[in-house]
Amino acid sequence: MNILLLSRYTRLGASSRLRTMQYLPALAREGLKVQVAPFFDDAYLQALYLGKRKRGSTTGHMLQRMRDMRMTPTPDLIWLEYEALPWVPWLIERAILPRGVPIVSDYDDAVFHRYDKHKLGTVQAFLGKKIGRVMAASALVMAGNPYLGDHARRSGATQVELVPTVIDLDAYEVREDAVDEITLRVGWIGTPQTWQELAHPIHGLLDPLLTEHRALFRAVGASMKPETRGTLEILPWMEDTEVSSIQGMDIGVMPLPDTPWAQGKCGYKLIQYMACGLPVVASPVGVNRDIVEHGVNGFLAESDDDWHTAIETLLNDAELRRRMGAAGRRKVEERYSLQVWGPRVARMLGSVIKSQAHG
């Protein structure tokens, strides 16, 4: 059974790496052969993270994607991340996709809001319902949380499965020995863009508290260059050091504004922290409410006072950090691991192919 994976990015892009590519070994074990065809290349993402002009021609990316969509031999299934042709109406996209090949579309973000809440009315008019139409045309929609799943159902999707973004337990271990007994670290992981919008304000809020406790705020991925200034410790994100960077934290945080876009987030940062045995503090937005059990594996913090109290409580209590971290790890093992979801996703994809063959 042959699958064409039309991912948005290469492995450098977190959404593509986690939602699709990390499943490839599990799919291979089930006899599913996957051809990966990303839309954007590494150069595009590297330039984006550096805040530079995007390298490479958008037209070139479009032409390559259209060639991939017509790849021969025709696959048994197309596994689609978000959409095949960004900013192109569904009718054109549908005309280029091979007929008779079932689509499984995957969403870990509210990408439909990129169109239906765009500031330009023309974009809303021509593309506002595009993602909904992709969902409706899919034999299966895999949604990372209920907010995304509900949108798929309202759009007319006939089969929707909630598939959380998960981690590989073999890669994430709880570090038993103290990394630094003197300097505690409140940690966050993301990209330069999300750092400025989401985490930088929280660091500013916590800076006096961190100074008082001689603690640091570790921001992984906030910049491509390492830097330490005051209470801020910036580490560049790299796939091979991602886990060790988190293991060097004592508390993991995930601040989010309560917006439609944030409602579509899948809480992956929280799952990473918890997999490493960290207690977490997060905004009570979207799926964060499901992942964080307040007072059990971490705290939900809405106001500035909530954030200050939660972080201060955890900085002052090593046993509480250990107990909450252990509870978080157990939850990841049971509900958010590749070991649990790998076989499930393989069965989902295989079932779509078999249904098409027997249809």
C-alpha cells in the first residue's frame, strides 16, 4: 500500500515532523510505504526563523508541489498536511489532485483562520471556506484537538478522528540526577516568532521573581544564537539537542492568549515537558485544559497573579516539582506517546485504503 505524504515542511518544521514523519517507521512495520513530498524546503524555514527574506521562489514551490500531486505511479492514498496548495482555491487544488485517490487530511493548528479571519475581505471571500472544503472532501480528517475536530464536522467531514500530537517515549527520558542544584530553570520551547508574541511577555513578568530566586528562564528556539543576559538564557533549537535542552529545565511553561487561533493549538510543548518529568504551568486555553490537571501535574494560570503564584510555589518546593512531574510522565505514557498512537494511525490509514479498494 503506497501513500503520498504531501507535508508542509521537511523535518525541520515541527508540525510536519511530529504529525506525520515520526510515524513513518510505525507505518513501515504495517506494510505502508510512504513517499514524502514537502512543500517548503529547509532553506525557506531557516530564513524564516532568522527573520530574513524567504529564500526560494514561491512559484517554484508551487510548481514542484503540482508535479508531486501528479506523481506516478498513482498512490493508494494521499496524506495531506493542511492543504496541497496554500493560498489557492479548493476547486483548482481539487482539479490537480488525482481522481479516485482518497485523501486523509491532518490538522494540528486552526489554519482555517488564516483565511476566514484574514484582514482582507477578498481573501475571506475566495478562501474563507477552503480548509472546510478540504476537510469535507477527505475520507478521514485527523484532528489534533476537539476544536479542530468540531470545525471538520461542521464543514461536512464524514469521518473525524482526534489524534493528539505525541512524543516518542524512547527519545524522552526523565532525568533523575539534578542538572544544576543551585540554578533552577523555568523553561519554554518554540520559534523566534512565537517567542516574541507569547513567551517574552511572561519572562518579563517573572523576571523579578527569577532574580529573587537566582533562577533562569530558558528559552529554547527564541533565537538561532545562544545568549545569556540577566535571567534570560537563550538556546538555539536543534533536533538532536531538543530533549536534553528540556531535561535541563525544572518547570515548563506554555502561555497562550485566548484567541481562536490559540484554541487550535495542540499543547505539544506541555507534552514534551511532561515526558521529561517536569511540572507545567499553562494558560487555560483550548486543549491545555485537558492536558494540565490543575494541582496534579501542574497549574493553570490565567492572570499575572496566577502565573507569579504558580511559578513561585514550584520554585520553592522540590518535592512538589518531583510529584507533579511524575504524574505528568504517567499521563504522557498512557495518552500521548508514539508507542500508543503509532499502531492506531497505521490502522486508520490502512483502513481508508482498504475501504477505497472495496468500494
